[in-house]
Amino acid sequence: MVSQELLRCPFFASFDESQRIALAQITKEIRCKAGANFFEAGESADALYFLIDGSVGLYFSSLSETSPELLIGELGPGELFAISALIPPHILMHTVRAITPCHVLKIDAASLRLLCDQDNRLGYFLFRRITEAAIERLNFMRMQTRRI
């Protein structure tokens, strides 16, 4: 059950019971095999994902003929991805693919944005985490581009 998953994840511990229930109502559990794409760059960001187990790679399209994709980050349990779901214009900037079998929570983006508008504490916490994730990914990408 999704609400139990939400209760077990440390990320959601800062939310009170009513917030966790509201989040559980707009969340689905997904399991996938290694190699499965969650989404492609350029698609509409219709969900925010929380990785419970496994690892995913974040890829940008490359202009190189020898390497069509550039790995810009690898995420593990406890991390968010598809953060564009809460950042206008809500377009995904990279492709995300499972590196290992994954267990994720998929949170409906439109409903989550509405929840954030209605509950400033929930919105503040989520946007703070998204900002941290964005900065971490920019730093990783900076290191990757130095190697090229």
C-alpha cells in the first residue's frame, strides 16, 4: 500500500499524517526492470518520482555520433527525479533510465502542485528538496563536462 511506503521513507517523515495521506492519494507504486525508461527528454513532466530502491541514470542527448547520450547523474534510494514536475514550464530536460531494477513512487504532478498551493509547509519542504537536487545535479554535470 502506498501510504505505508510513504510512512516508511525518511523523506516523508517531516510531513504530518494528513499530508502523508494527501500525498498517498495521488501516488502510485511502480516497479521496473533494469534498462526501462521512465521518460524521455522533452516530454511533459506529469509526475514527480521518488526512488525507494534501485538506481537510475539521468541522460542528456549528445551531439557526438559515437556516444548519443551523456550520463549526467546517477540517483539512488531516497532521491527525487523528474523535478521539472514542479518547475515551470514542466518539461523534462533529460531521459531517465533504470540502471538496476527499481521500486519508485510516482506522484501525480498536477495534483501535487495543487497540494503545494493549498499547503505552504508541504510546498516549502518539497521546493527546498528540489532545489537541493537541482544544485547537486548541476555540480555533477559540471564535473562530467570537465572530463570531456
